[in-house]
Amino acid sequence: MSKPPDPSKEKKKRAWRRGRWAEYLARIVLIALGHRILACNYKTKVGEIDLITLKRNRIGFVEVKARNTRHEAAEAISSYQQARIERTAEHFMAHKTHLQNCDMQFDVVMVTGPFTLYILYDAWRPC
């Protein structure tokens, strides 16, 4: 006899797949808008950044959020998470000396449906 599927595991699996889809969609749209993808899921000891992009002389550190509404997506980025992203961005820049002269910004891509996407450029400034 097999066990019935665990609802909490199924919910986590759906959320993970939705997040992967949102990141894929964000990459496609950003590339179409002229951004070059420098890194996906950039991980360090201090944190992770979903996407790192370059357009002209500006590096975008992009957090992707998939939620039911734009409001929920915007609220999903806490000040703690922003600080972790900022520290990870500092790590990235310290190891990419050829990009030292580029401007930096922190962007958010909010995915609210299978093909509905909103980009918030320069969503916050480091303190």
C-alpha cells in the first residue's frame, strides 16, 4: 500500500515550480528589453540574488516574486531580505573588478499570473 501524498510537500513543490517559472519568464522579458543576464541564482554565504543583469552601464540585482497580486509580491520583500541582497551584491561586485565602474540598482520583477509581469526598477536604495 502506498501512502497518500503529503499536502504540505505538494504545496511546496507547486510553489517551487511557480518560482522557477517566474524566474524563467523574468529572464525572457529582461532579455527582450535589452538586458544581458550576468548570473542566475547567484549564491554566496550571505545570500542569493535571483538575477543579475547588465544594460548599458547599469547592473541590476533583481529579485523575482511570484504572488497572486502585485501588492502581495511587493510586500514579500522584507527589509531583512533587502539587506541580504545588498550584501550579496557587494560580494558580486568585489569579485567582478571589470564591472566596478557600473552603476548599481536593485530591481523587483513581480509575476502575478502565468504571463503577467511587472518590473519595478530601482525598487530600493541601500541604507
